[in-house]
Amino acid sequence: ILEAELVSLGLTDVRAVGSGAYFSGSLEQAYRVCLWSRVANKVLLPLAEFPAGSPEELYQQVREIDWSRHMNVGDTLAVDFFSANSAITHTQYGALKVKDAIVDQFREASGARPSVDREQPSIRINVYVFRNKARLALDLAGLSLHRRGYRDAATIAPLKENLAAALLYAMDWPALAGQGRSFCDPMCGSGTFLIEAAMMATDCAPQLQRDYFGFIGWKGHQPELWQTLREEARQRFETGLTGCRNRIFGSDKSSKVIEIAKANIARAGFSQLIDVRVDNLEQLRYPSELPPGLVLCNPPYGVRLDNKAAGKIYSTLGRAFRDVFGGWRAGVFTGSPELAHRLRLKTHTRLKCSNGGIDCKLLRLDIPAGSSGRAADQPVAQNPASPQEKSTLSIWRKNDLQAEMFANRLRKNFKSLEKWARSEAIGCYRVYDADLPEYALAIDVYESDQRYVHVQEYRAPASVDKALAAARLQAALAEIPGVLGCAPEAVRLKERRRQSGSNQYEKLGSGGDVHIIEEYGCRFEVNLSDYLDTGIFADHRKIRQWIGKAAGGKRFLNLFAYTGTATVHAVTGGAVASTTVDMSANYLAWAERNLALNTADTGPHEFIRADCLAWLAEPPEGARYDLILLDPPTFSNSTRMEQDWDVQRDHVRLIRQAMRLLDADGLLIFSNNFRKFRLDQDKLDCYLIDNKSRDSIPRDFSRNPKIHQCYFIRHRQ
């Protein structure tokens, strides 16, 4: 589809490769693709290819490029780095090496350096390393071209704009639009299909409203040529909009979603062309005078809705197609093609594609002209619906009020916490923690290159109806992007369950969903998808801050270190030496990367892979520390440990062992997350103990004061 689109834009030397396409052409043609492509994500201008078998080789090769041809020292830059089957596997580290090479070249030449801007840099550099060979390019788009600028909020699991456009191409909508045919999406959600269909029908360039591109700050940019192309696009849109004869309309069962769609339509400039209204599939109506055209929708499927409920929705959709859209061409984009038989229509084309990592198919159907059994402006008969179908739809309606209550609570929390987090330089904070019992979720915001939202669903008890729980979850997920101001695809969902043994840090995937956040001036790598936890425990934030303030000139020991976030605070706070101990090689490597993100001085900072219980029982000879963090798990029966562990049962022994390593004037910070924990004061009476639990709870965890306990422990003098 992309190759055909590029040819339609006047390009001749086009070659489809994998999920993209190459073309040779002029700068004007590259500008046209940026302005007019409805399907592309990026437009990359290759600058160099070179071997990159190591971070050092990558750095040297990038430094050999004359960057003064592309930017000035006062400009800004950003680096997107990707790798596969290569020695350089950590993308954030690879991006850092590329950035360092460019910055160092300017610093060596002028004493000054460009700065980094992840949002709208002067130039954005794209690096892809495959089998230790790098391709470096300038990202002319700057931001993904699927961002048209009209969508501010959306329902759960929406289509990206460029995927919606590709599906419209696959359904031959441009040809139908040229014949004056109608378009309908009876499950329109935020209106993406409707707006993209209107853009095609009116000859509107998809990036006409966009001001920022990756070439705007590039030294090779030709502003006059670009302005000429934009003016041409404006005139074409004015002509197309004036002469448009198409009727475009959509509906959705949710009034709130329809309001979102109307707002998106208004931003796109199509309020006079696109009609949307609230309608259930069972009561679907449309103006009887409309000429047949294309009906295309993206109904819920198993990933977004309980599979049984989704099948019932497909049955209702099939009845609506037959009763309302006789003689129309129909398309259904689905992640559950096994439900196609519920439509009871012949499918003669199935196009495979992906939507957010989910394998999907576009089902193309023709609805017989004589299939309509009633007047077009009459509702679909509800009689065929089974009692179970009615029950499912009833659950949706009953949840509307509760979903609004959830949205209001989330909005209130976020309004208060966002400003506070920004003022505190905190890039990860909790905005909701099962505030309403019907919505048992923990919701955390991660501020990185964009805003991400990490949602953990607490497993519902067996007494809660599964369909009801699923409906509530979907309702909550539908509200989150609009309330928290994030892209729908930036929401990550996991189920929080009791952890034990080998699954305490069980890997859930390998998607490489890695981002960088900041906390009190420190930078940390987080992974939002591959593990249940993300690499940082936000509830321990104040403890890390205390460590950073107390670490100056101290020797620091971090036990059960996880990803070493406390070590980073200690080192940046001035610790003269540190020892970081954890049993996981993966988390130790993560900890080293975290430290590298914050300082180039590796210094006397050691990372030790060991069972902390065994290491404490037999510590290295002469090991002494001024500041120790002891943050053990609540329990563990991992086969990698020499013995099982229970924090209530075993904490006295562990604290005594740690105190043997603490200098006379030192401080041991002991914390754990066992809600019913009781420190055995009698057996630890030989130490000075200060309960800091209440003071250690951050503001965003104030509703959950038992999330952890914290004690400052010192030697008696």
C-alpha cells in the first residue's frame, strides 16, 4: 500500500522492502511525501552506513561525519536508536554514544555544544544497527507522521491514523469517494476512520495543519520550496472541500466518546462534512436517501473485550450490516478473525496486518442489495438478541456512571499531583491506587520522551463476576488517555498478582519498551512492558532522596539492590565508594546502565552478583560501610537462594549481620513491604532504632501508608 501511494505522489524509483519502502528523488519529492503520505510513519534521509561492532566503534564512526553541515552548535538534537542481531543491544546506551559523538565534535571545535531536545529538536537522527552494520539517517518527519494534529483524546485501543488510512486504501475508498459515495463507521469511537475518509474525499494533505517537521531546523532545508508546496496543498483542500459531494457519518453507543469524536472532527476542520451521533447497533439508523458506499469499522475483539462478549457484538454488527447497509461494501478490521462467522456475511478478502503488536485482519465483505428487510430509517430489530447479549450490553450501560466517577477521581488526583511532581523534578508518580473499590487498579505516570501510563490490575476475587470486572477494566482504560493526557498507545496494562519463588521477577515479554525518566536530578532506565515491575519502586523515592543527601564522603552498601537506583542517588550525592549486591545478573547490568546514565566516573563502585543472605553471612574481609540500605523482599523461596526467606521470621538475624559491617557512626536504613511487619525491638535493643515509616511515605502514596516500613538503625555509643 505504501509503495502504491508513493508512486501516486509522482515518485518513480520506488522499491518496497519489509514494512517500508525506498525511493530516490529530489528534496521537493521528499517534502511532498512528508506532507502528503497518509500511510508512512517516517521519512528518513540516509547520511551514512558504517560498521558498528562495539559502542566505541559506533562513537568513532559518528564523529567522522561532518555535523556542521547539518546543524549549528546552538541547535538541538535527538537520537532514535534501534538494533537487531548486533553487539550493541541496549538502545538507550547506543543513542547516548551517538549523541556524545556529535556533541564532542562540536565541543572540540568550538568549546560549546548542542543540547538535547526530545520533543522538537532542530534535527532528529535515526540509527539502525543490524548485524553490526549501522545505517544513520536524518528523520525528515521529526515526529511520527501518524500524528495529524486533530486527535487530543481517544477511546481505548484506537487505530493510528496512518493505519486507518491504509485500511481505507485497501477498501478502495478513494475511488468510491470520487464517485460521490457515502461512508459510515457505526462504531466510530474517536472518529479516526471518519476523519481520514474525509481527508481523502476532500484532497486534504494529512499534514496540512502541522507546523513542526524534522527538516525545519536542518541546515539543508529550503524554506521557500516548502512554503510553495504547503500553499499548493491549502488551495487543493479548499477546492476539494467546496466540491465534496460525499456524506460521511458515524455513531457510537457512548455519548462521551461522541463528544471526543466531535472535538477531533472540529480540529480537523470537518464539522460541516461529518455527522456523528449516539446510537446503539440495535437501534442504528441512517438517512434513507444516502447512496450506497463503504461501511468500515473496528469492533471490539478478544484483547479489548471478553471473547464471548465480543462474539455477541459481532452478531449484532452482522445484523446491522444486513438490515441497514444492503448494497454497500463493508469492511471489518479485527484482531479476532475467528469471530467472522458471527457476521453471517460472505468474506472474500482477508488482508493481514498488525495493530499495536496484535495480529489483525481486514475482512472485506459485500452486502447483497436485497438483504435489507426494513426501511433504512428504522432501528435494527432487537428480537434476535439473546438474553446473554442483552445482559452484556446492560453491563456496559450500568458501568457508565461508575466510569464517570472513576474518571472524576483520577482527574482530581492528577490535577493535584502533576504540578507537585513537576516542581519536585519527579518523572514517575502514582495517580491512583484502588481509590474506588470497583476499579482496583494502580496507575502510575512515567514522564519520558512522552507521557506513559502504567496500569496494574489487582486480580479480582473469585466472588466478582468476570464479565463485570472485564467491563469495568475496559471502561477505566477508555477514560485514562483523555484524563491523563497521553496517547492511547502509551498505556501499558498488567495484572498484579501474588508473587512467589521463581516468578517474583518473571519476565513477561521482550518488547524492549525502555524509556528514561528523571528523579531529583538522577536519570533512570525503566521498562514498561517486559516485567511486572518497571525498574523503579516509586514508593521508596523519599528513601532514595535521603540516601543522596546523606552519602557525601561516605562508603555505601546497597543490598537486594534491584536496578541500583539507590546507588545512583548515593554516587551522585558524593559517595566515595559503593557496593551494589543483587542475585540477578539482569538487574545488576541494569544497575550499571543506570549509573552510566548519570556519571562517567566508574570510580570504586563495584557490582556484585550474589545471594545477599549468603553474602552477608560471609562478607568480604575488611568490608566496612558508613551508609547501608537493606531492603529485602517479603519472602522468597527461589531455587537460586541457599535458603528460603521470610522477612518477619528472619529480619533480626539479617539486621545484626548488616550492622557488623556498619562503621561506628554509620547509618543502616532498613525497609520492607510486608504490610503486617513488626520489628522485634526486644531482640534489637542493642541498637538505636528510629521508625521513619510515616516520614518515608511520599505524597502520592499517602492513601496507602502501609505500602512499606522504614527504620533508621545506628550503633549505641
